[in-house]
Amino acid sequence: MNNRINFIIDALMFLVMMGIAGIGFLMNWVLLPGREAALVHGGHVDLTFLGIDRHQWGDVHLVLGLVLLALLVLHVVLHWKQILHLLCKLLPNRPVRLTVAIVFLAVCAVLVAFPVLVRPRVEPAEGGGGHYRQQTSSPGAGKGEGRGGGRGDGSGKGRGQGR
């Protein structure tokens, strides 16, 4: 039974990792970001695959990453005795083993927590027609009207309609 559970968890981890890699490749090489998409496709375009845009695929990528993290924790819990045995065998000196374990766990904690700990530098964007920038030539510029400047005019026309 234990071998079957380990195999299932390992197979799921592999499938999730392949999904993460595939979606990463999709976002990098197919669903290009704004400027690259404009260069390749000759102007502002909305790129989608299976009806999902780059940012939505990023959300799927994040969810799969969280699933992988949960499966990895489960994997480590199920193999904890093996991990301890191997660590004791590789590092027989207890103080060295403890130091290595503390440093390893600290690095893992920093890598997982760093997005919460950092703040982006915010600078005004230069030139170009960014996705959320308002057009100053439109009559409602500055009032949330115009391209990407707000939630719309209440007409019910959503993204991708009426273009």
C-alpha cells in the first residue's frame, strides 16, 4: 500500500511539473507579452490559447505550482525516516548536520517568502500604449473611459467585443 501511494504521489508530482513547464513555455514562446506580440503580429493584439490569455495561464501556472508544493510536502512527510537516515549517514557529526539542516530550511523559507517581503519599484512608464494606459486623445481621458482606463461604460460590452 505504501509503495502504491508513493508511486501515485510521485507520478502526480511529475505530471504537475510537466504542466508547469508546458505552461511556462506557452507563455514564453506563444502567448508573447505586449511589445513582443506587437512586433511579431504587427500591432496590439490579444493572444489566447483555448480561450485563455497570458495572464490567466499565469494563474493556472501559479495554482499548479501550489499543487506541486503541497505534493512535495506530502512526499517529504512520507519519506521523512529515509531523509533523516540519509542525512545522518552523510553527515555523521551532529553539530554539522544541525547547521546544514538549519541553513537549508532558512534558505527554503526565504525562497518561499520573498514575494511577500519585497516591494516593487514604481516608476512612470515611458512611451508606448501599455495595456492599462489611458489614451489622452479620447474624449473621456482621465475619467476611466478610453482604452483600458477603467471598468467600462456599463454597456455590457466586455473585452474582445466590439473591436
